[in-house]
Amino acid sequence: MLRIDNLHAFYGKSHVLHGVRFQVAPGEIVALLGRNGSGRSTTAKAIMGMVDATGSIEWKGKNLVGRKPYEIAHLGIGYVPENRDIFPKLTVHQNLMLGTKRARQEGRWSFEDMYRMFPRLKERQHTEAGVLSGGEQQMLTLCRTLMGDPELIIIDEPTEGLAPKIVELVAQYLKELKARGISVLLIEQKLTIAMTISDRALVMGHGSIVFQGTPESLRADAYTRKEWLEV
């Protein structure tokens, strides 16, 4: 479904990604792990056409390199950034409306689905998004992306700064995505959630993939965890 090969990415003259290779299969949750500065977020931005990149990013047979972010989104890839880009002066419901595609056909997700998964959003659907708590804004960002009916969703640090109960909600949300056949590329620092819900784990270090395998094989690989993950 998503196949990345020999991906290099740059911020000006700064060479950040060095020959990244991996793939995400239909309905698979893949965790992209690593310390801050390892290149995880840059990988997400390269897939979405937000940084200069070379190599191959193949999505359902189409190369995404050189395409605009809105073109990539229209091809069926959703992106949830780490900074929770909500529209603060619009209500929760209006934010969700902006996530829907124009001339949207009946998709996998509805407003009712969003409010069922996150009842707190239903309670606050007429509230301006800017006054929501950090956890509520994260819920809203996740749900707004889903309203575009993506086939793959890239989620950057969804549990950052969230209370444990909200982290559990996010984990349930990600499992429901998989149950509905949506692929997930999960960028995460918390090994607990990533190792629990993921089918495969990738570890990045210095802009390259240094490990690929199952969560079980990563648990058993003390060297990789110590060298590339533990602080």
C-alpha cells in the first residue's frame, strides 16, 4: 500500500533522512519509534510533501515525491501533526465539518462515529475549539482527519502530554481504525502503547531505519532498545 525506498529529505542544506526504506500494508499498524531528532517527524512530513525529498514514496502505485500536500491528502492519506492544528475560533462541530471532503460520498466515518468514540466532543460540539483542553484538542484533531475518510493515517505523537485515561482512549481509537481496515503509521515515544497495539515496529536513528520487526522481537532486543530508544 505504502512503500518507501531510498528516501532522503532535506531542510535547506541540512540532510536529515538518509535512505529510509519501509512499507505499510493495508490494515496494518506500524509504529515508528526513536528519540527526538531521529527523523521520525521528518519522515511523516516527507510522505505528506511538506519537506524537500528524493527517492520513492509509492502509494497504491503512484509516486508521491514532488506532489503538493493537498494532492496527497486527496489520494487518501490523512496526517495528524504533533502540534494539534485545530481552528481555535470555530466550534468542535465546525472543525469536524472542515475535515470532510468536498462532494463527500458516504464514507466509513460520520459525525455520530466521532461523538460515540469521544463523548466529550459531543458534549462540547458547540464550544470554540480554542478553549478545549489539550486532550480534547487531540481528540478533535484525530477525528477531523478521519472525517476525510483516509485509507492511511499518519499520527505524530498522539499521546504527548495526555493524561493516562485519555491515552487509553487514543489506544482504543487506533484499534478501531485497524478494525475498519485503515492503515496507521504511528509516530510515538511511549513504548507501552506502541508495543501493545502495533503489528510491526520500526526504530529510527540518525535519519535511518536501524530496526524493523515485531514488537516481540524489539522487546527481546536489549541492544537496540538501549542504543536507540532508552534515555
